[in-house]
Amino acid sequence: MRVRMLVGFVLLGAGLLAGGCIGPSTDPRIGEFQGGSSPIQALSKVLSNNLGALNPDDIQMIMALAEEFSGQDLPDVSDALADAVIKVMQANGVTTFESLERLLIAAVEDPSVVVLPDGVEAVVMAEVQAVFEQIVDPAIRGSLQQAGRVYEI
């Protein structure tokens, strides 16, 4: 319950800080072809505990709001990754914060309970590789390469 309230307040604050709260998004990462979104639309779905109504553009909007609110330069969420998030949520019956919490608890005990639809793993690996390639600091890059060898990423 506290997690939902915290997420809700963060997203609400981010939405209020973002310009154009009630209109369609002007963020070029968010297109109309994946369901469309706006700060109000994405926030209302999250705050009303209606995660099952989220679409890929809502996922991108939530990340854009998180970036705006935090002041951090967060990695872009591609159309493919946003679509993969929704597919994983749907395949695992995630429609509310409670169902998300149940899935996370079950996944900690047995990761094999998480259903990954066809193509999702390839999308995630491509996105991780793209983020890795943007790291220019040789020390960080070397540490991540070592960790990848240890954990077989």
C-alpha cells in the first residue's frame, strides 16, 4: 500500500511539473500508434490502480515524467521496450499493484514463474546492449564487462 501511494505521489508531482498536463504528449518518444498518452492519462491509470489499462505509450510517458521529476537523464524507453513491458504484464496477469506485488514475490522465490512472451528476451537484451554502448567511462564499462562475465549476462 505504501509503495502504491509513494509511486502515485511521485507520478502526480511529476505530472503537475510537466508542461501540458491535460493535452496529448509533445514528447517525440511517444507516438499515437501505440495507444497514445498524456501525463493525465498515464497518471490516472496508475493512481486508480488500473495497471491493466496501461499501453506502451503510457509506459513511455511514465518514464518521461520520472525523468522530468527527477532531473536525471534517464535512458529512453523505445517503442519496442514499452511494448515488451505491456506484453509481460499481460502474460502474467498484472492488472493492479496487488497483482504486480504477487508476481514479484513469487518471482523472488522462483523466477521461472514469470512468463516471457516470444520476442521479449531479445528486445530486453538489445536494449541493455544499447545502454551499455552509451557508457563512455572506461572504468564503469570495465566493471560492467567483468560483472557480465561473472553473472553470464
